[in-house]
Amino acid sequence: MKTKRNKKIIALGLLIAMFTLYGVLPLPEKASAVNSFTSASATLSDSDFNEVATTTISVTTASSIPAGGTVTADFHTDFDMTSADATCSGGCVAGVAGQVVTCTYAGLVATSTTITITVFDAVNPVDDGDRTITVQSQGGGEIKDRIVLMVYIIHDVLMTATVQPILEFTITGMASGSNVNGINCDETTTSTTTPFGTLDLNATSTVCQQLNVTTNAYEGYTVTVEQDQELTSDSGSNINSFNNSPNGTGSTTAQTWTSPTNTLDAYHTYGHMGLTSDDQDLNSLGGYNDFYNSGTPLYAGLSGTSPMPIMHHNGPSDGSTQNIGLAHVAYSVEIASLQEAGDYENTLTYIATPTF
């Protein structure tokens, strides 16, 4: 009991002495209050683990910042700031040292000013969870505003979808009197037959077909045609491919129609068959001519081995728009007086090839 009483007496004596010396009793010093920014946010461009991201920080000042003051953003130590760089709004000098981004202002920053700090090339933490970014303004040796922001690191969500490929290819016959590249179609065709009928000497006969392609292929499609043989009779005679081409050769460079030269004992010159197409997207294949040149139809001749492109588009097609999903092809034949008599036939095969 005496010990407690003695302690109280000593404490009372000290208070009396201090009052005698100073006339007041000193109170504990109050810490200066720190305001919070009135609004603040931090947004990551990518919140996945260990990804390089851009962080955008926006704060609105509750207190003014005197000239020479700073705004700092202190990133949690789990962020890799080795390669980070930053910019700050308001005409300041920005820098990154360690985990801290510092914006130094040469002039006064008024109250209610919105400051944007953009931090580039910071690497996110390697695991998930929330992380802090502490933002504060300083000036005149004291902290003005301060706030602790949080961002959350979380794995990306993989969203998937499948679009089924589409390819519809239609061959349609055309009526006599139709027109392809300014050439009259003399006979009516179907989707499976192209009858020239009885051929007259030194006159062309033309048959035509319509082609429609619908596809969602990203790189579009190409339609080719090939023949199993040249127009051949039961006796083995043939009507060669345009232009006066030897057996099985044809001509891939489109050119204006010319009549067979009808040279004796040069069998390939007695008659020939060629084709033209009104699709004008063929030159986008590269190194291939359109079949129509300033109003003049151009022809090519099928070879015995190589399919010939007659329709093309480099993207999805709707099956109805000319030069995209719609084209017409015409086959013309002409014979001269030396062409052997007989019934001639061959088989054409169309192939539509999409590139998805």
C-alpha cells in the first residue's frame, strides 16, 4: 500500500512542478489528419496470372497539392515492376523506382482535380488473390490525401464456340437465248447435260450453265472444271481444245476466239472447243486472267490433266451475288470441213474447293 501511495505522491509532485514552471499542463500532440481522395479506382488491362498488363489509376484530390508536390502509387511487392514505365496526367514528371510510381508536379494541383496514372509493362503476380496499390499525395513535408486501392488477380476464362463449315454448290442449266459475256447461248442445258446438237461448219455453237456457291469459308473458294477427255467419237476422232491445241494440251491463257485453222493432216486444227466465264474475281487468284476484257469475251481450252479455275472468291459467299457467289460459264465449239464425222462426247467435272 505504501508503494502505491508513494507513486501517486511522486506523480502529483511532477504535475505541480510542471505547472509551476510552464503555467500549463502539456497535452499529447495530435497527429495531423490525412484526407482520402474523393474518388479512386485502379483497373488492370489483364488480370491473369503473370501477365504483362497496363494499370490505369484514377484519383480525385480532396486536398490541394503545392508546387513541387507528388502523387505516388506504391504497388504490392508481388508485382514485378522491373520493366515498368509510367505517365501521369497534368503535365508532371513521372518515374518508377522499385515498386513506387512517382508523379512530380511543378505547379499547384487544385482540390477536386482528377489525376490519371498509367503504368505500362508491370507483370502481374504469379498467383491469384487481391493485391494493394497505395496512392497518396504529398506536399510541404506532409501527406495530403491517401487511399489504399485493391485489384484482384485471377485466371482468364476461356470462351469457346464452334461454327460449322458450310458449302453449297449448285449447277443449273440455262435456256437458249441466254447470254454469257455477250455470247448467245444456242442450246438449252440442264444441270447434267450440255448438248451442242448438230454442228454446222465454220460456225460456233454455244451452251451455258449457271454456278452458285454458298460458303462461310474464311478464305473463300475456287471452282474448277476438268474434262475426262476431249470431245471424242466412237471411231477415236476428237474435237480438240481451244486454240488449235494438240491432244491433251489446251490453253490456259484466255484469248479472243479464233476459228480452227483446218490444216490438212494436222488433226488438232480441224475443230476445237473452248470455254469462257463471266466471273471477274479470277485475277485475285494471282497470275490468272479474267475471261472478259473491256467488253471482249476471252476463251481458254481445257487440258487433259489440269483443272481450270472458272469461279473464285476470297471470302464467304452468299450464292447469289455476281463475282462473289454467282457465275455463268459458256462452252463454244467450232468445226471446219476436215473434222471427222461422228457422235462426240466427253464428261465435265466441276470441283468446288473451299479454304476454311
